Amino acid sequence: MPITHHNPDGLSKPTGYTHVTVVTANQHVHISGQVALDSNGNVVGKGDIGAQAEQVYRNLEIALAAVGLNFSHVFKQVTYVVGLTPELLPPVRAARAKRFGDGPFPASTLVGVTALVNPDLLIEVEVIAAVPEPENPQLP
């Protein structure tokens, strides 16, 4: 895998993210921020951050799979949460943990925002993933 993870001495011990990820892949895949919309464009889990986080991560799984990738290829994640408060974090972290397990974790940023594109949406997550180099590259 062309991603290495580093948590340098002198920085706080991270929980659920990595301070530094280094990518040596030929290509990166940028997945647009995903929100809690189902395939028909309907909001899933109105008023429920946990249900919305689950839908967001399902959408990310679909987007990654469309290009032959999964969460192990993700090296950067940005999460936006409307009205961010400490009690909103556990359900968001639970949905994320289902996908990343015990790591390695991507470099990650969590941002509190006042609103998203639709007033019923509570969370949006965007990711960047590395496309691994082929195991048997064709030489010219």
C-alpha cells in the first residue's frame, strides 16, 4: 500500500486519526463531500446525527467502490458537523469506526459549521484516497 502513517513524538496521541500520512501513489481520488441522501435524493435520518452519519459512510463506500477502492485507501478525511457539540461526536465516531476499525487512520479534520446545503442535513464528509500502483506494472 502506498500510504504510510506517522504520529511523531512531540504531538499529542491521536484518537481515531493520524497526524501525518504520506502517499506515494500515482493517482489520488477525491470524493466530494457526501451527505445523508439516499439514491433517490431523500434525506435519511432527519434530526438524527447517528442515522445521517451511517448514510454518509454508506455513500462514501459506494463512491470508493465505484473506482475499486475502500476505506483502507483513504489518507485524508474532512468532516463537517452542523452545531458541533461534544454529544454529537459518539455517533459520528461509531459510524466511522465501522469503516476504519482499529486503523490505520487517515489524517483527519473535524469542522463545526452553522449549516449545510440543506437545512435537514447535519453532517458532510469528504475523503481523498490513494490508488495503489499495479503489482505488475507494464514496462515500456
